[in-house]
Amino acid sequence: MDELTRVMGMCVGGVLQVLAVVVYVVAIFGGQALMRHRERFDLRYPLAAWNLLLSLFSFIGMARVVPHFLYLM
């Protein structure tokens, strides 16, 4: 790969990164502006269920990986 191709790739990559950040910031602040006058969602129980499922998934993953890891040590 020659120098010009590498420099052009970095320039394009930098433009895409800046564009991604701009889109992200606009989405965050635009979403806040859109939701400012709406009623809050009551997510207490769905979030509790989500956290329970994530903790169970993590425990099952740990139960499967740790024995294999200890066997390899």
C-alpha cells in the first residue's frame, strides 16, 4: 500500500468518525427535545426482569467457562 492510499484512507476514516459523532449528538439532543413534553414510561418491572435475565445469562456463562478455564490452568 503506498503512502497516498494510506493518507487518503485516514482522511476518509476521520470524516466518517466525525459524521458518526455529529449524528449521535443530534440524535441524543433531538430525542431529548422530542420527549420533553411526553409522559414518562413506567419501566421499573420490565427493567428488573431484564436485569434478572442478564444476571442469569452471566451466571450460566460463568458456570460454563470457569470449569474449562480451571482445567486449562
